[in-house]
Amino acid sequence: MYDIYDLVMLFPFILVLVYWWRSSEQKLIAVAAARRYCKERKLQMLDETLVFEKLSIGRDSYKRRQLCRHYEFDYCLDGQDRHSGEIILSGNRVLRIILQSGALEITEFDN
């Protein structure tokens, strides 16, 4: 039978497992959204990957605080240049996509 010590030691492991599972799910959502966004604008998403940048506390359109994940990706306009983009998620919702080429383009999503 398990005693309380075993349960206390198992709890952090379960938390890490849940965090990893949620993070991988959110990254898949972010990759799909970035790919779709680039395709709509006739851009090429390079490497088809995202890099986790940071966690932050942001505000949604209703001014409520929320935990946001920032991912960075690379894209190109004509196949010869490389630009950086950022996608910001809160939970499973895309809040914002930012493209940094000649002019800064920020697209807000009202989910």
C-alpha cells in the first residue's frame, strides 16, 4: 500500500507531466496557426518549426490577465531573405501574430 510520502513524491512528477502535455498541445496549435497565417499572405514558413521564447502575463480583449506563451518562427517573402515572426497564445487561443519584415505587422485575433 502507498503511504503519504509516496503520494507527495509522485505529485511533482504528475505536475511536470501535465505541463509537458499541455505545452506540446499548444505548440501544435501555434505551428498550425503560423503555417495557415503564412499561407494566407503567400509567405513561406521556414523550417516548419517554432521556438519557445517566453511566458508572460498579458491581457485579452476584455482586459483580463492571462498567462501567455510566446513562440518565434522564421519566414521569407521571396525565398532569399529571412525574417522573424512571433505568435502569442493564451491557452489554446491565438492572441496575436507579429511579422517583422520592413514594416512591423501585428494581427490581433478576437477569439
